[in-house]
Amino acid sequence: MNIAVIGLGIIGGSFCKAIKSHTDHYVIGINRTYETARQALDEGAIDEIGTPEGLDKADVIVLCMYPQACVDYIRENGKYIRKGAIVTDSSGIKRAICPQLKALSEEYGFVFVGSHPMAGKEKNGYAVSDGTLYEGASFIITPCGADDKSVRTLSELALEIGFGRVTLSDPDEHDRMIAFTSQLPHVLACAYVLSPCCPNHKGFSAGSYRDVSRVANINSKLWSELFLENREPLLEEIEELNKNLGELYHAIKRGDREGLANLLEEGHRVKQELGE
């Protein structure tokens, strides 16, 4: 297939490198900054620097930009996309953009299949992209009414380039679960490092500090968009976290050893049962 990847940051760059490493597909890279696309070409991560006008060559188009930027790009350039081509995004939210992209697919004649690669790093940009980033990771697909053949094509591509599993979902379930598994940990990490103790952690910290604080190294522009577009599920998860923290807080404040031990044991039990 001819695969166009639009946006050559860490996600898009890693897609390109993984495709080139694992398959014989032809990769077209499109990026706002030409120098980045040139670097990707020179390194063999892409076969060609593309343009919006050349999108009619692509069998599959992977949008690797901020969520609303994906919609805006297709709204502006959908006229160049070949009828029947598969267009997918890589966004961490789905309810806010899937209806828009689905409507554009009906307007321009391409097939939209939502997706979300569950992998990343704390740093951004093509320089930190990695062809092994997706090894063993989960690839979420939100079909959004797409035909089975298109969903199967995207699923097979994901497994072909190293993803360990494909999970089918719908936009509502996706956003609800991502609020818990991805967005809430970023909220927690940012809140954690805002403590006045944080600047003095060296010499007093080890694995626990690293584990909790790691994802506070955040792209504030991207994650603020993700948080606000998914505010209802995220706020529910923050409320649940606040409730659980409150129970621990009051048990400690009261000196309630038995109550505190029960809460800690419940957390231990849940983690043990999950086996992860």
C-alpha cells in the first residue's frame, strides 16, 4: 500500500519508521516543517515528501496531529483524497472529533476509521521518534461505521508494524477509559510535582518518585486540549480519586490504624487480582 503519514512528530515519525522496518509499504511523509520531512527522507523513514495535492496516491492516510488540527486538515484537503481511501487519526480523544471526521468522509468519499496507538514518551518531536515505540503496545480502533474490510486492513497494518493487540471500541467507551488509564495519571503527576517539596527531592527519592512524577513532563498545549475535550469523564475520575484520597487522609488524621490498613489492603488486593 501507499501510506501517507501527516505530522512527523514522535507518533507520526514512529509510524513511518515502524512501517519501513516491518513492511514493504511505500511511505509518504507530510509535515508542516519541510526540514523535518527532509530529515525523515534522508534517514530512510519515508520514501517521499508529500503534499496535500498528492494525497490521491495514498491508500491509507494516518493523521498524527493535535485532535482538532486533524479535522481542520481534512476539511481543507479532503478534496484531494482518493475515493475509498482509508483515513485514520491517532488522537487520544474520540467523541470530540470522530463525528466531524465521519461527516467529512461522507462528504469526500473516503473511509474514516478512528484509531489511537497506546504508546508514547515524555518528549516530543521527530528527533525522539522510534521504530520500536509500538512493539507490544495496544492499538485501539473505533470503527465509527466503517466497513469490515477497512477495519481489518487497519488492524492488520497495526499488527504488522509491531502492535501487540488491537482493541475495538466506540468513542464513548474509548474516552471514558482513556480518562482513567491515561489522562488521570497525567493530572496526578502534575499535581504531585507542584508540591513545594519537589525541588528538594534529590537524595530523598528513588523508584516511587520516578514512577509517579514521570508523566508530569507534559506537552501542555496538547494535554490541555485533550483534558478539556474529554472533561466530563476526566472530572468523574478526578472526583473518584479525590474521594479515595479523602478516605486515606481522614484515616491518617484520625490515627485509625485498622481503617487505614483496610484501605491499603483493598488497593493491594485490586492490584494483585489484576496481575499487572
